[in-house]
Amino acid sequence: MDEPKIFACDPAPGCRYVAVLGPTSFETTMRNAQKLVDRLAGADYGSLVIDYRGAEPSLTPDQYTAFFRFILSELARLDTVAYVYAPGTLMRAAHATRQLTAMGVKARAFGNWEEAAAFMGIKADDPFLRVA
């Protein structure tokens, strides 16, 4: 399996954006999780967007749980977490946000950037347009 590409930026002050592009695996997800934890711990973020519009996710529900438990300490500090999905990743994004909500994180899934940005209270152009 190919490694996914990760595109990350700060589309607005206090907001971290991470787009997952291509196929995923649990092993690469956990490697990238450590990078995300390090990045969130080293800055003053209030929100995080995980963009699945270009992803080909393959994690099982148990693997999602392990991923979120690993990064929960940093996610719990955030005000909001948003997933942006494509039609093919809707169920994964919905599952992820249910998991996060059950862990006490304010999380929602959206079918477009504009709704996600409104949820987080930011004004910024869609970062996915820079990689699509």
C-alpha cells in the first residue's frame, strides 16, 4: 500500500488543517498521529480540521478508537474538531466524529469547507483547493 500524502496548514489563526490524500493504513496513521500531537502541543490551536475529501481510508472502528485515544490529550484542549468528507468517506467521518463526541470532544462532520469553517467560527478559503 502506498503511503498517504499529508497536506497541513493554518488556514486561520488558531486553526490547524490536515488533509489526508490517498490510501491510509493503521501503521501510517499512527506515525502521522505522533506528528499531529507534537504540532498541536507546540502551538495555541483552538480548532482542528481533518479533511478526508482526498483520502482512501481503510481503518477499522477499533483502529479509529486507538488513534483517537492516542491523540485525545491534545484534542481535548481544542474547542472544536471538524471532519470534511467526500461522499465516499462520509461513513468514516461520521464514525470518527461519534467517537470523538463520546470522548468529550466537540466534533462534527461536514460535506463542505464552508460549513466546517462556520462551525469553527473562522473565515478562510478552502485549503483543499491548494492541493486538489
